[in-house]
Amino acid sequence: MLYSCLLNVIDSNLQLNVAYIDIAMEIWEDLNKIYSVVNLPKMHQLKVAIANCKQESLDIGVFYNKLSKLWNELNNHVKVPVCTWKGCQCGTGKKLVQMYQEDRAHQFLMGLNDDEFSSVQSQLLAQDSLPSLDKIFM
């Protein structure tokens, strides 16, 4: 089923490249090798936009959505390493996700208007650990 779905959504010009592959995963891997290109200038542009993103006169919800859009776009370009060992119990994946979430919480706090939110920022940063971004936003 997945095989036919892939063939139906692939551009007709590309179908010739994968027409003789029998396994959906092999089609996916073949296309991924060819078309998965790292776009460093775009990644840099997004990281600069995130670093420079400030609330200014925006409503806090609009500011949060603006940052979220930039983060989501960056996620499309960043390849997060994943452990593929079946018996892995090291928790590195969870630690990486937690690190990304903490970075985003800091970026959100850094972009807030200091005049309005400096006391909230101070209270949050005085805690032993930073709450999740969704709790900070709420």
C-alpha cells in the first residue's frame, strides 16, 4: 500500500528512476540520497532570524507564533541524530529533545519586551530548572 502511495505522489519524471524498485523503503532511501541536500545558507538565515526575533510591538501570541514558524522551518533543515541501536537505553534522544526545548524557551524569553516581562523572566530564571516553553507561554 505504501509502495503504491509513493509511486502516486512522485512526479512522473521521477517515477522512471524508481520504477524497478520493489520495496517502498528502498524508494524512500533512494530519493532521500538524491534530493536530501543540506541548505546551509537557509539554515543560517533562519538561525539569524530566530536570534534577532523580538516581540517589540507584537502581541505575545503573535510573537510566539512568529518564533514557532521559524523553529518549524528550521526543523525541516536540521538533521537530529537518532540512536538506531535496538537495545539503547542511554536516553540521549530524550536529552537532545530536552536541550532543544530549553534553547527555545531561552530564545522566547530573550525576545520578550524587557519593560513588560523582566520580572517574569527573573522569576523563571531563578528556578532550578526552566519550565517547558508551553508552560512559560501560558
